[in-house]
Amino acid sequence: MSHPDHRLNLRPLGTPKGVSSLVGPHGVGASPGDKKSKNKTIRGKKKSIFETYMSKEDVSEGLKRGTLIQGVLRINPKKFHEAFIPSPDGDRDIFIDGVVARNRALNGDLVVVKLLPEEQWKVIKPESNDKETEGAYESDLPEELCGSHLPQQSLKGYNDSPDVIIEAQFDDDSDSEDGHGNTQNALVDGVKKLSVCVHEKGKDDAGAPVPKDENTFMSQDTRALPEKSLQRSAKVVYILEKKHSRAATGFLKLLADKNSELFRKCALFSPSDHRVPRIYVPLKDCPQDFVTRPKDYANTLFICRIVDWKEDSNFALGQLAKSLGQAGEIEPETEGILTEYGVDFSDFSSEVLECLPQGLPWTIPPEEFCKRRDLRKDCIFTIDPSTARDLDDALSCKSLADGSFEVGVHIADVSYFVPEGSSLDKVAAERATSVYLVQKVVPMLPRLLCEELCSLNPMTDRLTFSVIWTLTPKGKILSEWFGRTVIRSCTKLSYEHAQSMIESSTRKIPEKELPPVSPEHTSEEVHQAVLNLHGIAQELRTQRFVDGALRLDQLKLAFTLDHETGLPQGCHIYEYRDSNKLVEEFMLLANMAVAHRIHRAFPERALLRRHPPPQTKMLSDLVEFCDQMGLPMDFSSAGALNKSLTETFGDDKYSLARKEVLTNMCSRPMQMALYFCSGVLQDQAQFRHYALNVPLYTHFTSPIRRFADVLVHRFLAATLGYRELPDVEPDGLQKQADHCNDRRMASKRVQELSTSLFFAILVKESGPLESEAMVMGILNQAFDVLVLRYGVQKRIYCNALPLRSHHFQKVGRKPELTLVWEPEDEEQEPVQQVVSIFSLVEVVLRAEATALKYSAILKRPGTEGLLDRQDEQRCDAHEEEQD
């Protein structure tokens, strides 16, 4: 019996805005109850479990003096008792042990910590070479994932085909931000290690106390230990900003003690995310028959919001906000993800919609043509995923008599439709980004703008902001022009169309294989423009990497959805091809050109984007790992790392798999790229973009889906005399930049969780799934693998396998596990299997009884030639691997 539509006796859950606020002593969330502290009564009064927060004045003074440290809290998703903040000096993360030390802060909060006395610091045992002393980085380190142009996906409107290919479900910006392309960190299963042998206890029960290694914390004199074997440890004393939404999805349970007074008043809400505490909710807010029929709700997902968390309670207090439906189903799970990460997916208000043009169909006002360069007769076209609907960039390429080219990047003039200070402007600023899920998009702007008035649809007059260069065939810039324009795209190409043009340089492509082209132009003209752009893009790309850029291409999943049910039918690794690279190069060129233009004009008030270098300690761990493995990797610069990755490995399939694993490891020390105001950072060296290896960068090319780009358009317009400089001081602009960073990170995590959701459902519906996998980390009772067919990472536990025994050892400096398999037949001898880093194994992904959980099981050895099988043995009816 299910109650998906049960209405709760509560005001509806307000959409979290994601806006930071100072926090007083109460109303802050944290993690599940800490078993170290029981509620003890002293003269009828409960003893405090958590410390009272320091005063704002003391915190301010402590930060100035350096006795306190601030940072963003990261809680290990698999071991919720472990939390970390980055060290300000880039050294090893600062460790926060246990829920009590975390003091009611939640994952993502900006916290202030006080270091504990040295005798309470964490001891990192040299023999364990413990790489789990670095924080649990879900997948937010590599923030921008690029490599293919952004799709807009939806099942609606594709009735002619039962199956919709969802091509690139990430907000991938078409630029090599953070050096990452097609990253599939979304499916990381817990904290992955760079190497070697951590004392692994098996899976943690998030609802139970976690036993400590007897030597983990110090009971001896620290002076007897080498300095590097200690990890600074701290406790939270204040929460500067509540970044976590304080909302969670989970399940309702009755309290265990039926005779207690509390049992008659409250139910227990158990969050799906164990980093959030369990929460008492009033019974009056629960479904009316919950107490008498609790089992009816065992699989019903609810949303709950934390409203308080007292110092004397292991559990928080909350309000039950909504019944979502059945756990494991796409829409309830998706709504839960969106709510937890504070994504506003509500309909736009009438006040916002009134800001849009009312007289439809809308046409460009005649006076606007006088203010713009008219490019409607030029051969201009878009290249996007086939399902895209928000087309915010177009390209043009005209051959000139002297052998050079006039190349244009034309971006939707969104700022024309979003008046500064209007209700539309405010809601777009608040949302800050569109959020791309596997099955749909949550837009930043109303669909009338996203898909119609701003979208550069073919054979329609549209307002644009253009950057036009004169380029040599080698990509050298001879001249540059910025300005407002009017265009009429002559055709809408998909990446597949553009790719076929690139691959058919001498052959005419039949009309039936291409989309319609406006009568003023021919498909041959478009074809030639694509070839010319491709030639220039190759030169630009080659030069970028010569100049020291970095790219970390990782496996990324694309799904085929059933049109009727919306369920995933299959998936494949998304292929990043020359057509994607073509678009990427010109978007990068435009973004860099605009960055220089606005910074030159407004050195104190330019909205730019920086990418800090990798985290020092994590990078040194990676250097040590590569040294252990005998890999000749150079980490001295972005360019050196890129050269190592491209030159160290061969082209055979085993080498490519090894490169995939190492690329994944290299992504971990990478930091996020960040928007910032140029007037706030004093040292211009900090403006640099590490992955791109350029001094100045910004985002200009996607204003339909990123508010930062709208702001940049306004600054660019001011440099050209189209308008006044936006009335915002550097500090105010930095606040907007911070908010864009926060929402972008949340959006990225939501996109990854959406992919995780659909893959888990695919395993359940179509599994078990088999694949080759490569070992990427060895522990003493488990090992981590990259599942090559699907790009997911999983941990395989020895105690889940039919083994007679297993043994961990180091051979030289390389860790390995020896597995002794129980014979299938009594007369057979046990089979011995040695597993080391870069070993190829075969795994089976199998759904578990719990909704959306699946495990990886190692297949019994005996099948040879893992990577040399025929394609038909490697694919089933729905999955397709693309090499």
C-alpha cells in the first residue's frame, strides 16, 4: 500500500534559496547521533552534548589573530564520523573527528574551527600509508566538466522515436575548465584512494558507532613521532554560513521505546544521506494512519527540513514537509535530490512572467536594427546536441581574399530581455544556473526565453552579442571586433551532422542526411564553413597544448530512455569527437577575448574566472603513488602533466585503460574554478587559470543557462558604450560571484546524482551487468576498480567473495592482495588470484535489495583475454561501448 499523494498537515516546503546567512547558537544541522556522548541528566537537566558556539566577536578576533581557521566542511559520505576542512596553506586537510567535534554543522557549511592540542591530533601510521586522511571529496573538486556542447534534454516533442538518446547530461561548458572533459566522478562510490593499504574495516554502518583503530589517535608522546605522521585535528566552534539547505529526503520510523512520552509526540525521520542527523518530527505532521500502519510507509520517501538542533540532543528537530512517493522511482528521487541541494524548480511567478514580452509572436523592434550590426545575410549556424533546445551560441566563417578568415562567435543577447533589477533579473540571479538532469532541465530563465526568444533557432531573426576575428589559417588573430548584432541562423546542426561533414571533406553529403538549410545558403556552403572552422580549431588546439594547457578526459555516461516509461533502456560512454572540439575551441577563444576586454576597461570591477593550482598535499601523494608504481609522470605544471598523460601510454587497449585510471587519479587534487571580482584579489597571479594556463578567463558564451555570463554581457556592453557600468561595488560583485559558485557546485552535484540514479535503475532493470574493470586502489581487505564499460568506480570487498582466504602484502613498494578462491567442486584445487594496481579483472554489477543500491562482485578467474574479445560478446541488447 502506498500513499504517494498523501497531504501533510503542514505549510508547504519553501524552496531553499541557497543564500548564506550568519547562524546563532541554534537552528544548525549536523550528522547522526554520536554514540560517544549519551544524554546524561544532572539534577533534572540534560547535559550538553555539543559546545555552545563562540560569539561573533570572538570568532572575528580569532580569525584575525590566526588562532581560528575557516573553511568549507566536507563530510565523508561513507564514514560519516569523519569530516575535513582544507588547510589554508594547501597542506594536508584538517581532520574533524566525530559528530560532537563537528558541532551540528552540515556538509558544505562554511565553518570556523579551533585546532585541538597536539596530543589529540590524528596519527597516520607510516605502515598504512593512509591516503584516506584527505577529505571525502564526493566529486566536487573537478567542477567544470567539459568536452561536449550542452544539451537540453526532454522526452516531450520526440514522439517520432520511441527511444530518446540523452547525449551529454552534464553542464559541460564546451571549455576545458579545470582540465576536465567528460568527467564521470558522479558515480564515485565513497572515498577513493590513490594507493595503497589503508586498514579497511569493511562497510560502515551509518547508524552505528564506528570503532576506532586502537592507534588512530594519540596516547603517546607526540614528540616521539615524525612530524609527517600527524594530521592536525580540530573542532567546529562557529558556523559562518549555512550552505547546506537543511532539507533531506528519507524515511519515517516509529521511536523504539513505545512507553516513552516522546513516542506519543514524535516520529523519527531517518535521512537517506547519513551525513544528515536523524530528526524528530511531530506526529501531528505525519500521515494520520502512520502510527497504526507504519509498514505501509516503509518505502515512502519524505522530505524533512531541520528547524533546530539543541546542544543537549543527539537528534535534530524538524518539520515534515512533503511525501514524495515510492523510493527508487525516478520522479520522487529526482525531486528529493533537487530539494536537498536547494534547486528552485518551482514555476516562475506571474510577476516574473510579466517581465517577458507580452505581444506574441515577438519581433525585433525596428529601432534595434539601427543599434546593431546586421549579419542576417551571413552564413551563420549552430552546432549542438541533437536534443538541444536552448541554443545560445552560433558560429560563422567567411573566406577572405587574402587567404585569411572572418570567424564569428555569436551569443544570444539574453541581457536585452533581462532588465537589471527586474523580478526576472532577481530570480535568474537567485537560480544562477540551469540544472541539467538526465531526463529534463530545470531552467534558469522561463522557457519562452530559453527555448524561443533567446534561442538561436534556425531561419529566425535573433539578437546576439558577437565576437568577430580575422584569423589566419593557423589561428593567429589579425583583428578583433566586439558588438551587438542581429543574426538569422541558416541551419541547426547536431554534433553528428558536423562530424559527418568533417569526415567527408571531399564528398558531398546527401541533403536527406542533413537538416534543412535556409534558401539563401546551401548545404555545401555550410559544409565548407565547418571544414574551415575545423582546420582553424585544430591549429588553435595544438597551440593551446603547446602553450601548456591541461585536459583530463574521463569516461562519461549517456543514456537511452524509453519514450513510454522514461526508464533507462541502456547506456554507453559518450564519445567526444572533433565536432565537439571545434565548438569548444571557439568558445574558449571568445571567453578569453571578453575577459581581456572587460578587465582592461574595468580592472577593479571585472567578473572573471580563476582556476587555482592543485592542492599541494594531494598532489604530493599522487607524485608518491606514481613513483611507487614506476610511472614517469611530471607534475611540475599543467602542461607537463598533460604531456605525461599523452606520451606515457600507448594506444593498445590495456594502456588506454591504465591511462583512464591515472587520469581519474589526477582529477582528485584539482581544485574548482571560481568566479571572482578582479578588484577583490590583490595579487594578479591569482587570476590565472591553471588548466587553461592563461592569465585571464571568464564566461561569456552561455547566458541562457548561466547568470555569470549575463553579468559579463552587461560589463562588455559598458566597455562598448552601449550602457552605463553596472552599479555594483567590488564587494557586491564578489558576493554575486560567490553565489554563482555555490549554485554551480550544487548544480553539478545534482547532475551527477541524477546520472547515479539512472545508472542504479539501469542495473536493477537490465542487470546484472558485466564488464572489464581495472584496479585503481588496494586496501588490506578490499580494492577499488574503475568499471571500464560504464565509467563507474566501485569498491569490492573480500568478505563478499567466496574466498578461502585473502592476504595483503607489499611487493617492494607496490601493494597487492592474494585471493584464494573456494573451489566450485570438491575435487578441484583452490584457485589463487593476485590483484594489484592496474590489474585487469572482470566484475558483475548487481542490484541490492535496498532501492538504488548496487554492488560490484569480482568474477571468478578463468576467463582470459579480457580486452581482446569480440564486440558481440561485449555488448548486450541495450549497451554499446564506444572505444
